Amino acid sequence: MPKVIPVSTAAELGRFVRLPMRLMANDPNYVAPLIMERMDALRPKTNPFFAHAEAQLFLATRNGRDVGRISAQIDHLAPADGGPPIGHFGMIAAEDDAEVFAALFAAAEDWLRARGRLRARGPFNLSVNEEVGLLVDGFDTPPMVMMGHDPPFAGPQVEAQGYRKVKDIFAYHMTVTNDLPERVLKLVRRGPPQGVRLRMLDMKRYDEEVRALTDILNDAWSGNWGFTPTTEAETAQLAKALKMVVDRRLTWFAEIDGETAGFIVFLPNVNEAIADLNGKLAPFGWAKLLWRLKVRGVKSARIPLMGVKRKFFDGHRGRVLPFLLIHAAEAEARKLGYTSAEGSWILEDNLPMRAILEAAGTRIYKTYRIYEKSLA
């Protein structure tokens, strides 16, 4: 049996972060994340997630070689659903070996049980507002920025540990070079209804704009399954992280009677720019990344965030906002040379959002799965 150790040193954290790069080295669609960013995301002193959560990372080793990893975490802001106390697992990556998966999940589950958790759900890397779910369909294309990529054997190995599907989430593919379907174009060509104004992101008020976006997000998504609100500190971190890559022409706000009511973000697909950097920015990685993003440009984007305030949901103006926002951002993306975009992630039972995306001519091309197991 492999040996599982809790990650407790900087060196072990580095091994934890780098392990998937070796495990996935032969997968042509795997994109190594930036090591520096992943290290910061997993350190309590640099990730505000840990202000309301606790976590433990684990490494599995065999004969002196790292063969797997997993995280166990408890988010104290995660909503109760009326069932037994719940904890989360995530960051799962391992060799295709049942013993390794069994040892990793035993360690994570024991850690959760010791803290009174009677259910385990995941994968969340680390929270529901970050990378979510295990890829179970759509292995033939690379992941977009802030989306995961897993080998086909991972799902069956997780299920062999007693985990069952609790929710699927979808990624939708959009061809930016094509305009919206004619029935949607007829709607948006009428122009914004009276009292509705569309505008691009104002970089001079960047921090204020990000706060407004987060307020809408926390309101619009509050009824979604598993939703956990983003804190002020997490908002500040998000603003800092995205400022280098966000393009004001691809981020749009909608106002209704002067009130900021909705938004959409087309985020340049950083994965396209870092695919050959092997997770490293030294010595010339930063220059390559900035040149590719700002000069050469990437051809794909991800829509990670879109929302309309709930109080506007039932009115005509609120219902038309998503299509106006998609049309505005997509038109700018086309001018900038983008060819495709991904709308993700979307809960399988979020039928209103799915209807909007499908009406806009998108299709599901990747499926991620969230699993759950009783620990009682």
C-alpha cells in the first residue's frame, strides 16, 4: 500500500503542486498551471479563502516516489442543506491505481470525520467559486482558464471508493466568428429597452467596478445549488489577479434606470498563452505571457461570470439583458480576432442559464461531475 503524508512544509507543497505535471505529461490536452499562482492559492497567508475555511493537503508516496494527491477542506461559509454536516475534497490527481485512490480518500475522509463531518463532497479546488468537478466527458480538448482537466480513469476510480454523482456541471462552446442565431438577433437589434444602458468596464474605476460585479454575482447566484458568497477579501484578490489579463472591451455592464443591474466577462483564455511554459514564468515566461496576451493575442476566451440582479429577473428588461450583454461582448471579441468562447461552469439544473446559452447558439462540449459519499 502507498504511504500518505500530510503536506506540512514548503518543499512538500511544491511536490503537491508539481505532481499533476508528471502524471499528465503524456496527455496532449493537459495544460500545466503556473506554479507560482498555485503555490499562492494553497498558502493560507496568500489566499483569503482560508479566513473562513480550513484544509489539509495529502501526498501519496510509494518507494520514494509521489503517486497521488488530494485535499480535504471545510468551508465555514458553505450553506447547510439540511443534511448531515458536510466537508469537501479536491485537488485529486493520482496514478491509475486503485490502492492509491483508496489510500488518498481514506486520509481525506478520516480528516473530515475527525472534525465532525459526516459527508464528503467534491472535487472543489478549493471552493465552489474556483475549479469545480471532475472531468467525465470532453477529454479531447484542452481546458479553459480556471477549469480542470482529468484523465478518463479518474471518474471510475473515484466511484470505486463509494462516491456517487450529486451534480453535473457543463461547459458550453460558442463560435465567436458566427453571429447569434437570427431569432436572438431580432431581439437585440431593437436596441436596449427604455432605461437600459450598456457600457464597457471602466478601468479608471477598476476596484469599484469589481465590487459592483461581485455584488451582482452574490445576488444573482444566491439561489444556486451550493452557492457560497464571495467575501470582500476574495473580491480584492480576484481584482488583483485579473487586472493583468482582463480586457475592458470584453467586460460589459448593463444599467437599468441608472442602477448597475447585470454584467458579463469574456476572459482571455490564459491557458492558450501558457500551454508551453510548463508552469514556469522564469526566465522569460512573463515576457512570453504578456506578449501573447497583449500583442499576438489569444483566439479563445472563457465566460466565467455573468449575472443579472434577481430583482430584475421577472421583468422584460431583465430578461433581455443577458442577450444584449452576450451580443455586445461577442461583437468586440470578434473585432479582436477571437474565434471561440466557453461559457462555464453551468449547473445541469440551472435551466434559465442553460436556456439563455442554448438560445445564443452554444452547445455542451464538456461535462464535470461533483460526487458525494456518506462518512457515517
